[in-house]
Amino acid sequence: MNFVDLFCGIGGLSLGLEDAGHKNVFSTDYWSAAELNNNSKNFLKLDLFHQNSQEIIINKIKQNKAELIVGGPPCQGFSSFGKRKTEDRRNTLVDIFLKIITKSNPKIIIIENVRGLTSMQHPNGLKFNEHIKRVLESKQNKYFVQVIHLDGLKLGMAQNRKRIFYLGIKKDILNIQENQQVKLISFIEKFLKTFEKNSKTLKEVISDLPNIESGDECIDNNIKNHTPFIHQDEIIRRIKYVPQGGGLQDIPDNLLNDHLYRMKNNGYGSGGLVKNTYGRLSWNKPSGTIIAGVRKITCGRLFHPEANRLLTVRECARLQTIPDHMEIKGSITEQYTLVGNAVPPLFSKILGSLILELKKINLINV
């Protein structure tokens, strides 16, 4: 199917869908770093808060006969990392996405977001989860909607990453009666289970990459984005004390500033952020969630199992199932953010394969 990717970022959704056999005809994002990392022929930098940008997208969808629209509206306001922001302006992009769907009338849609979306309240009083389903299932739009939860650890990834997807299929392309939709739901659930497998360890995914330290250059020109973030000497001195699976509690007090000393001694409570600060990963376990703020060393357990540094952008990309041939462009901060925000191509390949399988067995007519 021809598809359009909104809020495309680095293009994680597109990578997986193309791998499954679908064709990207147009992508858009408002971030210059995203523009650097997408095919210029198929990409436009657009601000979806503006009405004229929305009209351009709707026209592009119709011109390219795109039957599938996908996208992951920015999730910072919904994320459970840090303080959730109900008033975050970016939360309204979900409604803008729904508006574009309503006006362009694609046969199938995929909306991706963090699981926190389900518990956040929309201004109309409904949970965002209920609001999205209500709009898509309305008499105007007439989509069958299946909410799909994908868990990286259950799909053979070496990363604890859980995301929610809304798969919407126009009822007029379903080859089943409305009272038989349980048959479709059952098939989708069984199909997704065929992809389940044991999670991988960090060692299986990144140990073949050169083991280099902060300040070093990767001398293999065939490996892109594997230059470590440069840490200050005082930070490296702290990291050296942390064993695999360890963290802030393993660093001597005399090496800590007032903030870290207070954090170590429960001055801010003893939650997950405190336990994972200065956290070193273990070779024999998966990583935690790769987040957009990887380069902020207090954002999670993201230090290399052996080297005294954060994971490189390439190591993060590997954990996100982003292929090695894809060079990530932009500043080091932009590279980390692009990778952390990306939908793992593995996720979108599975969903793209599901759509083709539904067509193959004649449950949908496209």
C-alpha cells in the first residue's frame, strides 16, 4: 500500500513498513534534524499547528493515492518519564492527526504512542484512549479499531520498550459482517503471537561493535555514529566505580556533588530515577527503554557494561532495531533524540505484515 508518515522523525515507522513491502510516498515533520534524515524527494518540513500545512498534507495524501496513513504524534506530554504535562501544546497534535484522517479518508491508519496516552485525560473529559476510538469509530469515519500493545522484550529485542498502536480499518473494506468482528480480533491476536520470542541480551546485540572509551574515535569508517559522547574527567572517575548492574550507590561520597550526594542518600526519595542514575548496564540482560534524553547521564541506566561512557548513538540504534546501514545525521544531541524518539522498525514491520496478511486471507479488500 502507498503510505504517508506524519511526525516521521528519523523514519522508524517507514523503515519497517517498507521492509514489509509497503511504499512510502510522503513524510513530514517540523524538526530540521528529521529533514536531514529523510529522503528529500518524499519529505516536506511542515508545522501541523498551521491550517495551511494540514491542507498540504491532505492534498498530498489524495494526489499520491495513499491508502495508509501512519504516525506517532509527539508523546512528551503523555510520557511517564519525568513530569507528565496535561497542558503540553503538543498533546493537541493527536487531534490534528485525527482531523487529517477524517478529511483524507484513508482505508487504513496506524497511530503510535506511549502507553501513558491511555490514562491521560483529553480536554473533553474522556481519556485520550477513549477519545481516539470514539472519533475513529464515529458514523462520520466508520473505522474498525483494534488497540495493539507491542512489547520489545516479547518480540526478541534487547530493550524494554512498550508502545501502543491504534490500527484503524475502514469498515467498508472489511469482508466480514459487523457482528463477526470478533473473528478479525482473534486473527489479529493470533498473528501477533507468531512473532513472540525470548528477549536478547545486550551482549548479543552490541558486543561486536568496537569497545571504545569517551573521547576516542571509531577507526572503522564502515561503522557510523559510534563516536562516544565526551564526558568530563570527574564524571569518568565516578563511572569507574560502578559495576555491571550498579549505579549511584556504588560511587564514593567524596566524588559526588551536593545534588548527587543528596540523591544517593534518599534526599529526593528512593524511586526508579534515583536507582538508575549513573546506572551501568549488564551484558547478560536487555537494556531499559532507550529514551530521547540518553545523553543526560541522570536519565536512566544507560552506561556501557564495560567502557566508562554512555552508550553510543549506534549502540542505541542497534537496540532500537535500526539497521547499521542507516547513518544518523545532525548534532550528537539530535542523533540521540532522533533514535530515542523512533518507533523500532521491528514494530512497524510486524504491523505492515499484519495488513498484508489480512489482505492475503481476504479479511480486507484493498
